[in-house]
Amino acid sequence: MPDPFTHLEDFSEDIIAKAQDGLRMTNRELADRAGIELSTVKALKNGSIDEEALIRVASALQLHGERLITSARKSWLPETIECPHLTTFTSEFRSMTVNAYLLTCPDHRGVLFDTGVDAQPIFQHLEENEIELEALVLTHGHLDHVAVMEPILKAWQKIPVFAHPSENIDSAQPLHWGESFEAGPFRLRSLSTPGHTPGGTSFFVEDQSPPIAIVGDALFAGSVGGCAGDYDHALQSIRENILTLPPETILCPGHGPTTTVAEEKQHNPFFPN
Ligand SMILES: [Fe+2]
């Protein structure tokens, strides 16, 4: 049986590196601020579990210490929540996996969020379940999230594509943050979550129970997407626009497992307060 923890996108070593990049702190500076040896910093970044050092490093990087230890121990996974109208397509891209999500309603109409890198399972699912695809909604324009846009739009020629203008997606209808809009049978609210990319957008699906938000690479279960260029703003956007959603909201990230607002408020080291 595969180790379930391999499904999390990031562990303590990635989290330390992302926080360092965001705060522009070298290993030497981190060692000095944390009051530990440079070799200890390097060991932590190779996944070593030294609780005292992790607490010191977390404090220097404005992370939650106990949660960073939990991440190093690989002892947390978000609970799996069944959501019958939400299908995840996970495809392999280089050394990682990427998620696309299909949301459907009982009358077989659907909206696809991002594409991943493999169109075949998406086509197969649409065909087998007789689902009419009515819109493609993009969280951001990185290759792994839009790689098979072309075959999808060839097969479903008339569907609208929605993306933030800063993502430079040809033929996309420009959307603006904070607005509600119709995508097929769903009403979506676009949430400002830049940082990973300038126009990075999350989508809250209105009138769903439990509530659902597609968050792209803004937030991962127990981590965040790379956002070194705009770190403070990225964390602030997540705090204000994602973590303020109802606690039971299912969060669907671009990489790794789904999680919830409540789980992230309790376990994500990047949001200590
Ligand atoms: Fe990305």
C-alpha cells in the first residue's frame, strides 16, 4: 500500500525553504537568528527531526513551531471528505502530481477547474457520465494547470474560459477579483489570491453544501504555493480571502489532497495566529 503521506505536497523541509525564500533569509542568517548551527539548518532542510531546532527555526521564520514539528514527523493528513459532485483528476507532471477538478450538478452539467496535464481521463469521465461541459475556469496560467487546454477546447468549442487578465490566457474572459459570475450552472466568486502568480485566483462556489473553494497553488494542505516574490501579500490574501470562508469549506488545491478551512487554521504552519 502506498504511504499516504507521500500525497501531501510539502513537508517541513519545503516549508522552511519557502518561508526563507519569502523572507529572503539565507541559511546563515536563519542559523544566526535561530541561534543554531548552520549544519543544523541544513539538516532540517533535509528532513531531520530536531524538535528544539525546529521550534527555533519556526520562530525565526514566523511559522507555527508545533505544526512545523508535526509536518517534519509526517503525522498529519487532512481528513478525506466525500463530495459526490466534485471529481478530482490527478495527473503526473515531472516529479510531482497536479490536480484538475470537475464540479457537476444533478442535471449532468459541469465546470472544469484547471486542466492538469492529461485530458484523457477527463474526456472519459465526461463521456461515461454524459456530462455537458459548460465552462473552463483557470486558477493561474502555469503550464501544469493549463497543459491540455487545447484538446479540451477543441472538443468543447463553445465553452467560455475564465482567468484573471494578468495570467495572459488567450481567449479567456477577463474576471476581476471579488466579483460573482456565472460559470455554466454555478455561481462563482473570484477571490484574490496572488503571489504564486500575479493573477492567481481562487474560486468560491456559491450555494454548495458543504461549501467548496478551488484554490489553485495559493494554498496546499499544510503549506502554501511558492510565493517568494510577494510573500507577505500572498499570506495576507490567503488569510483574508480563504481562511475567512466557512470552516467546513472544502479547499481544492492544485497539488496534494483536499483540505478544509478548519483543518488549515488548525494545522498550517504559515498561519500561526
Ligand atoms: Fe503553479
